[in-house]
Amino acid sequence: MDEIPYYLAYESRYQKVFSAGIERWGHAPDDKVLFSTLSKWVEENKLQDKRVIEFACGEGAGGEILSKLGCIYHGVDIAPSAIIKAKAAIKQYPQATVSLLDMVNDPILEKYDAAIDIMGFHMLILDADRMKYLKNAFNCFENDAPMLFFRQSYRTTATEEKIETMEQWLHITKSYRTNEFKIYKLKI
Ligand SMILES: C[S@@+](CC[C@H](N)C(=O)[O-])C[C@H]1O[C@@H](n2cnc3c(N)ncnc32)[C@H](O)[C@@H]1O
């Protein structure tokens, strides 16, 4: 049988967080820096009443904020538990929607006026996956749509090596090895 795709390891993480009784793993809608950054971005790009897609939307904090700011929001994420939570978070905004989608491999069928990614891009490991994701995002843009990347981790001392396999990535980073990774590498 096939291996479970690596990025679904996030589903396991969300399940662990929620089953431990913790309210959320990711951003909260009252995050002041996130709120002020999105407010400025929406205003500068005139995104009120415009269609905005959020990649790796997690539990929907970005969706709540962007809907409050007047955007027509759509969030996508690969983790079903996060999508259930996000759907509940945006329920008071009738125009806001979320759906399950692998931003690396699933095409985006609709067009959008803008896109946002809050700590999503940096979660992608292989350079080929990053490229596939960016092309996917680019293809769903209407004209010169702006895209905001928020709180993406990076190291100025990181290797310049192209990351082509998970094994290579584990070898280079070592400390990034997680239990989820080991579980999800098992053939089932
Ligand atoms: C650090 S969390 C950030 C979640 C949210 N943006 C926030 O800030 O709270 C990274 C998110 O990326 C999602 N993710 C990872 N790989 C993905 C993929 N290939 N397609 C869609 N979502 C993905 C995970 O499920 C997780 O929700």
C-alpha cells in the first residue's frame, strides 16, 4: 500500500492537540500583530469585497480576521481536523468558506484577487513541493493579485543545497525529526 503523504502528519498533530483539551495549535484571531498586518494589507490593496484565498489556513484565525475586514474569504488546508475547526470559526460570516485541499498537489479551480499564507510555506520541505505550491498559487490569481507571506521561519545560515528528498532533509536538519514523521513514513 502507499505511504501516507508526509504533510498529513499535521492532521495527527491537530488531533493530539485537540484530544489533550487544548483550544488551538496555531494563530488566534486576537493576535495583535496578525490583525494589524492584515488590516494594513487589506487597506493598502483595497481588498474589501474582494476574493481572498488563504493557503494552509489551519484553524481559521486568518479567516475570521479577513472576514471581519470585509474580504470574501476562502481557506484551504490539508488537515481535516483544522478544517472542521476553521469552519466553526468563520460560521458567522456567510460569504466565508473553507475546504480540504493539498496546496502542493491539488489544483485551485477558482480565481482570487489576493492570497495569504500564514506559516504555511515554511512547512513545505522539498524544493519541488515549494515550487509546485507557488505555481499553484500563481495560477489562481486574477491579474496582479498580491500575496502576503506572514511569519515564515528561515535561517540566514541555512544550507544552499537543494532539498530533493525527505531523507536528505532529515540528514541536514536532524533536530526536525518528529514522531509524526516516523509514523507517516511507515507503510500501512
Ligand atoms: C504552522 S500551521 C499554520 C496554520 C495557520 N496558518 C495558523 O497560522 O494558525 C501549518 C499548516 O499548514 C498546513 N499544511 C501543511 N502542508 C499542507 C499542504 N500540502 N496543503 C495544505 N495545507 C498544508 C497544516 O495542516 C497546518 O495547518
